Amino acid sequence: MEGLTVDKFRFSSPTVYTKIMSQPFLALPRPGTIQTQQLVTIAAPKEADFVSTFGQLLPSASYLSTKYGKAAYYSIPPTSKASNGAKEDPISRVLMVHGVQTCAIGLQPLAKTLSSRFPHAHIVLVDLWGHGLTDAPVTPYEPALFHFLLESLMTHLHWDNAHFIGYSFGGSTVATFASVKRHLVSSLILVAPAGLMRMSQFTPQEQTWLRGDSSVTEQEAQKQVMIWLEDGPLVVPPNWKERVSRGEVVAEAVKEWQMVNHEGHAASVVAVVRDGGVFDMHEGFKRAAGTGVRNFSVLGELDPICSVSDLKDVGFENVVMVNAAGHGVVREQVPEVARYVEEFWKGLA
């Protein structure tokens, strides 16, 4: 039997549904919670399981050990020396940060394209907490938790600065990171960033789900958050294996794989939406714009998450829009996004 629909969710197979439902339910603590016990961390899946499903699109994972758990990152080293005989090219270190749900592999097509256009650049992608091959610490998922991960990774890499690209929730994360760690950020590119939606835009019922209010059960709130993120049920295309075999990134399949294989993933996704910086981050964006870090933003014309006016209202003036593209512009329009990034980076010189 192909697929299974249960309570608005479309799973790729009954086996997948059974595996997800057999996992113990997990809810992560909220900000302000006093943790009296030792920090617990939910271990990430094994790399071999991920690669056997999606292929070796990314370089082999490297790992960073922190007090919150182990984080995976993927290093695309430079393939040539600095151009024009310079000691160091203007674009030598790049850190790419993915959004909620789809892990670092979702940025692989853009990273691959940029690496070919900037062969002197060292590009690193990271799996955020609870995503991909990175552990899920049982702690509040506030922006500072993700800032800690980015700074720890840079220290691990011996980088004193980098050019940042953040997509969706990753856009909110790198913007607020720049606002507090300006000295580490050489330039800032936001692609379809989250963070500028206001909670007040939603109905009272939606707000109870998105905030996790006590008037609804945690299970119901988590289910509704997942439906909201997908704008409906998660539907894995029936031909996803064929597409993966051709080297494509099928985001829906990656999302489902994490739900099956990473016991901390679903709770991490919900915690990010509630507390990580998806909503009402206007002041953080304004502070980032006020740092003087040169920035650039790319939006999809049809993206409901962020608009040109949203960004300009918080001081991000350098914005371009990709026609007929939605929130998935980072994967759906890779050549056009890469062209805009290239133009911005070359302008930094």
C-alpha cells in the first residue's frame, strides 16, 4: 500500500507512521524554566543511515562537542588559492545556516553552486539543534542557544570572522547573531528570513497552538504547529526515491526521515517556532541593521513569511525579489539566488 493519511498527515508508508507513533512523546522546556537536574541530550541519528537514504550529497560530517551535545557540520574546502595574488580573498570563509525542519542538506544545492563560483572560499554548513545529525538538548530553545552553537563552531574552526548566509529561521538566527556578535560577522545574507511575522497576525486559536498555551494539550499544539509549518499536511512525493537517486534534495522526505529517526526532532521544531526567533524579532533585526555589517536579502515574490517592506521597516534596505518564487526560493531558484549572492559578494571587494 502506498502512503497513509492519518489526522491530516500524509505519511509515505504505514511503516513510517508506525515508527513515528512508537516514539516516546517529548516536550522541551520553555524559557524561564528552572532546570534542577543535569542536562539531558537526545542523541542524533547515525550518518550512515542518513547517507543510505539521501546519498552523499554533502561532504562527510564533522562533529563539534559542546556542553549541550554534539553538533554536525559539513566542510566544503576551497579548491584554489586566493585570486589576484592576494593573501586572502574577500570571500574566504562562509557559514550557511538552514531553516526549521529541513537540515543542512536543504542548502546543499546553493552551497555547491557558490563553491564553484568562489573556489577560494571555505564553505561550512551546520545542522542546528534537533536537526539532521545534531543532538537535541532538552533545554529552552531561545535564540541564544543557537548563537552559542554558531560561535562555538567558529571557535572550533579557528575562524575570527565569516560571511553568513541564513535561510528562513536561519535568517532570523544569523541576523540576531550579528546584533550581538558583530565582530564575528563579515557580511550578512538573508534568504527568505523568518522572524518578522507578528504573533498578533494570527487568530486567537492559532496563537494558543503556536505559543503552546495551557488551554490546549501539548500533543495537540505540536500537531497544529507541524500543520502550520507545511501550510497543510506534510506530503512526501511518491517518486522521492527516484528524485533522490538523481541527486535532488527532496525536502519533504528529509523532514519525514528526521521525524522517524531523530527522537528529538519534532519537539525541537516546535520549540524553535515557539521560542527560537520565528516571530516578533523586529528589535533584533534593527540592532543587526544598525551594526554597520553589510547586508543583502533575497525574497520570493510569493513568500508569505517575509516581504520587502518587512525588511526595509527594520533597516534592511538592500533587498531583491525573485519573481514567482515562494518560501522555498533557496532550493527552487538556485541559479538566480546564487547570481544575486555573487553580485553582492563581488561588490564587497
